[in-house]
Amino acid sequence: MTSGHLQIVVCAAGPAADVTQLVTTATQQSWTTAVTATPSALDFIDAEAIERLTGHPVRSTYRSSPGASRSLPAADALVIAPATYNSVNKIALGIADNYAMTTIAELIGRQVPTVVVPFVNAALAARAPFQRAVACLRDERVRILLGTDDGWEPHPLGSGNSRQQAFPWATAFEAAIRLAAEVPAGGADRS
């Protein structure tokens, strides 16, 4: 797929401040983008800068007027980055307790190609609930960028700030476009 629409969901972790890198990378490849933020992620991002780049408001709540027309194109791919420990677990369990989590649940349910890039420390990543969540999402054909093969490992305790600079924004986009290219025309449910 040479172009499309990338839906981005950011969670409350340090790399969220740099989500414009993903937006810029996608735009340079002729993709349109829109960003949804978890409520806590709003404190990490520059919503005005994102809106200038995407041409769309950053969403974090449900539409206020029922029946209002959809203002975004249908998503050809979804990138959830950075994904926190809490968010990865909620996504795997199908917990849709805010607009961002509901959006994710719906897009995965529609079989929109999805990439998740966790930003977790090694202690959290070692927890059984997190490992089960990653396995569960992979079973649903969600691409999780995590592990030696992906070149993105959980960071040692206390090193999150230094790992933020190495966050794999470009790798996440490349994985999303590869997944989107594998979907047959009309393959993802867009209704």
C-alpha cells in the first residue's frame, strides 16, 4: 500500500511527546494521520503542534453530538505507541473505559492492521499479566514490537528517560504499512 490513513493512539509515557516523529514519517510517505490520546497522555503531548501537522484535532473524548458525521477517513492501519503496561493489559482484555481504548477495541475488531509498541520497564514486562496480554494480542494478529527480533526491549528500571530518544517510531510505521499491504482490497471491515 503506497498511501492510506494511519490512526495513531498515544498513551501516557515519555515517548508520547515525540509522536510528531511518527506523524512526519507517515506524511512524508503520502499517508494521512490523526492522533487519539488517552486522557493521561494529553499531559505528554503538544496537541496544537499535532493538529497543525495532521489537520485533525487530537481526540481524547467521545463526540459530543450523537449522529455527527465521521470527520476522519477510515483507518488503513493503527499504531499504538507508546503503549504503557496498563494500556497493553487493557487492550488485551478488551477494556474500553475511555475513548482511546474504545477506538482501539473497535479497530482491532474490524481487523484494521495494528502495531503496538510498548514502553515498559523490565520489571513490568516480566509480569505474567503483561506476558499473557502480549501473547493474546499476537493471537489476534496484532503486531507487537517487543523483543530481540524487533530490536526493542523493555528498558532497565530507571532508564526510561534515556530510552525515550531511541523509541522506534519509523519501525512502527514500517510495520504498519507492511501489515496494511497484506490486507486484500476491501479486506478490513470499514463499516
